[in-house]
Amino acid sequence: MIWMSWRQFRLQALVGALVLGALAAYLVVTGLDIRDAHDGYLAQCRATGDCAAALARLVGDYRTRLLLLAGVLGLVPVLIGMFWGAPLIARELEAGTHRLAWNQSVTRRRWLAVRLATVVLAAMLVAAAASALLSWAAAPVDTIAGDRFGTVNFGARALSPIGQAAFATAVGAVTGLLMRRTLPAMAVSGLLVLVTLFAVPNAVRPHLMPARHETRPMTAEAIDAAHGLGTLGSAPVLKGIEVPGAWVTSVSELLTADGRPLDAGVFDDCLMQAPKTGATGTFGDSSPCLAAHDLHLDIAYQPNGRFWTFQLLETALYLLLTALVSALALWRIRHTSR
């Protein structure tokens, strides 16, 4: 069974190996380029004494490229689910070749389990290799930027892609089993995996561990450090609030000393009709006007030190979903007509 499964899968495996080889070559060149640039910037900063600015330029030079690479690799599980998972069973059912296998001594469940295990393991190996290469290439920039929890970066590095690939393969296989047609199964499984990859970082990941909280007084200087002033609905908020070395998961609206939201009328008055004080900060006279109301924010965040814990938890979640989807396939195949 294992030999037969490999024979049927070898063309897809070959294509995957060729794509992985091309990706590996590009990432190795990129990684060496980043390291050369890193050494060059360090040499410059030793001469000028301004290492912070030099390293910030390094991050700026490569941030966009690495983000695009992470985005491309983030789509690998979708492609695996479509082109490896969906045809796995649907192609057999569509062509009728499953009847030959089911008339042999091998049970339906064993037939499905071996085929599914073969492709899931191959998908996990490909994802692990791609993730390791990207993590290595981007390591100098990641260390300086400290953005380990960025939505796109987190899902394309370390362990999470391995769980994503396993889940995508299982989803593709069970979709093909249920739909019995290859092309519709490819489309539906791709959509299901894409929705899951969007939902997990936005709806699940922030709640994998209880967040830490910080109450931050909103002095004029703290307000000027924000990226913008605005409203969420009718609630006054500050945009772009950061905690150094951490992933900010939520920021409250502007709160007064007694914990109540700042009145929207007061906020608008400070934006439009603030008393002239000659303030030269980012928001001019609006900052001291707002600070005079003794405001604060409640900030929920996850420290960067929890990165590997989150990676393990998210990977375990994907593997649990893989097991559940595989169990559904093994149950369903007993009730699939010939």
C-alpha cells in the first residue's frame, strides 16, 4: 500500500520538490545578501557611532521583500490542499479506480489511512523546509525589528506552517471524498483552508494565552507618540499604540480617571478648538488639551518571549483539527458507495 501510494503521488511530489528547490535557492541568496548588508551596516555604524539608525535602514531595505515572501509562503498550505489533498480521493472516485483497491484484501480505512498519511507527511516536510529556509534568511532582520508576532510573519515561520500543511491536506482529502469531483473539490478545499488561515490569527491566536495588561497614562508626550487620533464608532481612540518587545492585541478607547470613556464632544473640541498653547508635538495643541483630562488606556499585549509557546499551541491546534478531519474521512469512507 505504501509503495502504491507513493507511485500515485510521485508526480506531485516531483513538482513540489522542484518548486521547493527553486525557493531554497532564492532564499539562500536572499539570506546571504541580508547577512552581507548586516555586516556592512555594522561596519558603518562603528565608524559613525549611530548603530540604531544603521540597523533601522537594514530593516527598511528588506522589510517589504521579506513580507512578500512570507505572504507567498503563507499561501503554500492553500495550494497543498488544492493540488495534493483534493485530488487524493476525488480523482479515484471520479475515475472509478477505487473499486479495484476496495475489491482487494486491503480495507477501505487502511487504503485511505495510508494514502492520507503519505501525503500529509510529504506536505509537512515541504512546509518545514520552506519555513526553516525563510526563518534562517530573515533572522538578522527579525532580530532587529522584533516583530515576531506580525500576522503574516508568524504564520510563515517556525512550526505553524507544518500544522497548516497537515490540516490543508486533510481538508482537501475529505472535501474530495465528500464531493467526488476533483475540480469542485479543489476550489472548495482551497476556500476552506484560506478562510481558516485568516480566522486563526485574527480570532483564535490572540486568545491562546491570557494577555498581560498595562495601564498607560496619556500625557501629552504619550499622545504625540501615537500614530493617529480617531474614533471607533463614536468612541475616541488613539491609533498605533505600541509596547516595546510585545504584540499588542487590544487597546481600549480613551478612558477618564474614573474608568469611563472620554466624552466624544470633549474629544472633538480638543481636535477642533483646542486652546492655543504653542505645543509643537505631533498633534499640536490637541495633545495638551486631551492630557488635561487625566486620560489613560488599558492595553492588552503578549510579550515576544511567548513566541515559541504560541507557535506550539497553534501548531497543536492545527494538528488536532487534522486529526478530527481525518477521523471524519475514515468514518465517511465506510458509508461511501462503490
